[in-house]
Amino acid sequence: MSFKELVGGLLDVAIPTFGETIDYRPNAGGSFSIEAVFDRSFEQIDPDTEEVIASNVPMLGIKLANLPFSPDRGDEVRIGRERFQVIDSQEDGQGGARLILNRTYPE
């Protein structure tokens, strides 16, 4: 089994365990319910200084295979009564992605 297959299996367990159902609305139109892990803040390592950067920017962890399209800047995500816009998609190279979100307004 390849490393990518192992990570895919991990995502298959982690997302249903820690995730929630969200409404994903791509720029192209339509609406898709997917399971994703929502986090209001995240940590990232600065590649130049190796310092931990903490951010209050919300993000969404997804398995790319759960979307029938590639996530794109400007797509809308609805989580409960809150709306967010995708401002960046950071693929991990193993079948997952971290979507950096910007809160827009409540429904």
C-alpha cells in the first residue's frame, strides 16, 4: 500500500469522526453537502524561520475526492448560519486540502 493510500484511509476515518456536514457552493453554481473538519483557527510553520504562526483565520479540512470539482478562490461555504468565502486552497499532495476561509456574514 502506498503512502498516499494510507493517508487517504486516514482521511476516511478522521473526517467522519471530527467533521461536520457543510454546504459547499462553487462559483460555477450548485450546492454540495460534504463532510469536512472546520477549525476557527490554525497553526502553520513559517518555512523561513520554522516559527509557529498562529492565526485566527478559519479553515476547512477536506478530502478532495469528496468534491466533484477543484476548490477555487471565491467559492462559498456555509457552516450552520455562518457564510465563508474560500480565499486559498492548500493541497497537501496526499488527497486532502486545507481551505483558508474569510467569514462574510450570517445568513
